[in-house]
Amino acid sequence: MLRLENVHKSFGGIVALHGVSFHVEPHSITGLIGPNGSGKSTSFNVISGFYSKDRGEIYFQGKKIEDIEPYKIAMMGIGRTFQISEAPEKMTVLENLLLAPKNQIGEGVFDVFLHPKKIKKEDRKHLKNAFEILELIQLHDLRNEYAGNLSGGQKKLLSLGRILMSGPMLILLDEPTAGVNPTLIKDLIVAIKNLRDEKGKTILLVEHNMKVISEICDRVIVLDFGKKIAEGTPEEIQKNEKVLEAYLSGSSKRG
């Protein structure tokens, strides 16, 4: 589904990614972990087009992603969330979801007059999909609540829901459980697992909570100082000496 080959990215004299290579299998959950400053967020930004890479190649479904704007990458089928989840606060949860589908017929001014039946049919389809997603992310009971009244964890669920409404094949989740209370973390874990098991989605996530990584990931990739130092199952990673050294050597204090 996704493949990085020898990807490099620097900011002035700071090397953020140094020859990073890894791949993500279809219909899997892959964790991307490492101490602070290891290159995780930079990897996400390079994949999603927010940063341009210096060298190397990135492939999505066998097609090379080469200097493409973020919105075009999203249209290709790569959706991502961010560490800080934001939403139009004066719109309800349901209205937020209905904003997200791509290429809606009603977006065109003239189509409103020329294709009213098509628009109504499409609206019914999007509404049905939105209710299914609300059940999946466990926000159905809050569908008429204003987004601004949601907790931080609920906003992350809403952010995930908006991404799903756009119909991505690959979902990049950036710190989905950061700042979320334990009860909602359980809801997020269930929702993420359901995306793989029931919806057949492919997920790459950055996450600091190792319990979450162990519970949901099929494979884990570990970065440190911009380099990949390990890759394997959660069980293998937890026993890897290089990984333990990276987390315990003080590199996590780099900021």
C-alpha cells in the first residue's frame, strides 16, 4: 500500500530523516514509534505532502508520489489526522461529517439548479454513510452536539470520522490517544481495530502509548535520530536491545 525508499529530509543543518525505508501492507495497522525528535512527524509530513523530501522515493499503491500538493495526495486516497484536532465549532458532529466527502455534486453553483435529483440522491447516500461512521466511532449519541462542546478525545474521534467520510484507502493517525482519558482511549482502540477488521482500511499511526501499540499493531517500525533502527512485531520490538537503548539512553530528552 505504501513504500518509502531511502528517504532523506533536512532542515538546514538538522537531519530529520536519513535514508528511511519501510513499507506498509494493505489491511494492516502499522505503528511508527521512536523518541521525541526521531523523525516520526517528519515522515508523516513527507508522506502527506506537507514537506517535500530531499531525496528518496515514496510509492502509494505502486504509484510514485513526487512533489504533489497535500490536497492531491488526499484525493489519491491518503487521509491523515493531526495531533491537535480542530473542527468548525458551531457545526454539529453530523454536519462536520457531511462536510468531508470528496467531489460532492452540490459544490457546483450551477449543479444546484441543473441536477437537483442527483444532489438529493447523493445527500441521502452521504447521510447513510455518516450514520454508519457515527456508530463506528461511537459518537452517534452526540450527532446533534456542537463540535465545540466535545472533549479532546471526542474531537479526535470526530477527526477520524471526517477522514473516513472522504473514503481514504490509507489513514495516517498522528498521536490518536495523546491527551485522551482512559475510557475514550478504549473507544479509540475499538474504532481503529474496526477500521481494519470491518472496513478493510490500512493504517499507519504514530503513538507514544506502548500499550496501545502492543494491542492494535500488526507490525512496528522504530526510528531514532532520523534512521530506522528496528522493525518487527510488537513482541519483537519490546525485546529489541537497540530500541530499549534508544528510549533509555536519553535521546528521548532531545525535545
